[in-house]
Amino acid sequence: MRLKSIAVITCWYGDYPWYFPYFINSCTFNPSIDFYIVTDNLGTILNKPDNVIIVFKTLEALKLEALKKLGFEVNIDYPYKLCDFKPAYGFLFPEIIEQYDFWGQSDLDIIYGNVRDFITNEMLDEYDFISVRHDYTTGCFALYKNCPMMNTFFMRSKDYKKVFSNSEHYCFDECNFAWDALTAGMSIFNLNTEIESFTHLIKAAEMSGEIKAHFDFILLEGLTGKITFDNGRIYYKNQFEGIMYHLFWLKKDYKGNKKVLKVPDKYYISKTKIYHSR
């Protein structure tokens, strides 16, 4: 059976962060997935596998292309604003995704485990959208079926033009900052949010039966400690395996002690740092 093809897109502008070598190393262990980095950084990437593809594009060029495709002027005056545009990557980068069955968004503060063990061909046959949390659409990683409906799904939000044309960051790709309430079990439709986020759109379409969406907590994140990366697999307490580890909280305090030239095939993540040997 042919594996359904997946292209994962990250937009990054400026110097690569200290944790970038760990992202690259984890991509190496997922050779059946192509990881595209849209960037203005042409620096040499050590140990880059063939399935990591660099697409050079200045931020200004990206803004101009978005204007032409969307039909209105967008505001991307600082790179972090691109988070709001993640659900539109399939629409904005058709030249990247055209040959793939699914496309996805990703951040660089991700260390992948064995993605195909969690996202199987059977899942890709069944679902139109895949989140790696149970409660909202995950901006750090999500997959979309490559079809006109999913590639333009973001346009269903009554607020998408406001989001894309305003300099403010709205957390459109997730839930307009309603994480805590959703984690506590509240419905997105019972919350007073400023904008109609992508979680609103996917949850509504799932409830109506228009699409099939996968929501399950299959990633590892937070300052848990006791994380082990071992030859392309990532574990918590050497017992629970995850599709990836999200470094969102760790990177806020730990900045890396030195430049990493070679990431070992096995290393450990505590509550405060990454270390290569016990």
C-alpha cells in the first residue's frame, strides 16, 4: 500500500534558534515526510537530511504574494504574526503542496518522534483534519487533507480578513487564547472570544458532520521532565510514547549552553534543560 504523502510547512525568519539542531535531527528519523522551511535564512544547516527542504522567500515577497492571492493587503510586520496564517499555508503555498495528499503546519520548537506510528494511512484515509491535542486545533503541528475545501477552510471565519490585515496577533490558528478554558472542558462555543478562530471552524464542521476531525492528546509538552529521545522515538518516563515533544515552555527558560554541532541519537530532557548523557 502506498503511503499517503505529507508535506509539513514551517515559516521562519531570522537566525535559527538554539533548538533547531534537535528539530532537524528528529526530521531525519521521519524520511517518508517532507519538511519545508520557508525562510530568508540561507545559512548552512549542519546534518540536514534530504527530506528537509529550504524555500528561500523574503518576508516582503511573502506579503506581496499573500496580497495577490487573498485580494487584500495583509499585515506581517513581524515574523510571529505568521502564526495567524498557518491555516492558510495550503492556500498560500500551492506550489509546495501540489503533489502531496496532506499538508501540515509546524513550529521549529518541536522534536518529532515516530510520526507515522501515530498518523497511519488508515487515519489519513478517514480524517480531513488532524490535531495533536484533544481540546483545540494545534498550531505547533496539524495536518490538513490537500483539497480545495480544507485549503480554503480558514475563509469560513467571519474574522479572517480582520486577523490577516491587522498587526495584532489573534492566535487564529488555535483558539484566540482560550486554552485554559478549553483544557478545563468548556466548549469553544460557550466562550466570549474576540474572533472566530480555527478551533471554532473545525469543531462546528465536525459537529455538523461536514468533515471528520481527529482530536486526541498524542504529543508531549510542558515542563514534565523525564523525557527521553531514543533513535527517532520520544518517551515520557520511558513508558509513554508521544508523536513529538513541544518545547514551548522549556525554551522560555533554557537557552542552550553551547552551539550543538551533532545531536546524539539518544538524549534526555529534564524540567530545565536538554542533556546528552546521564
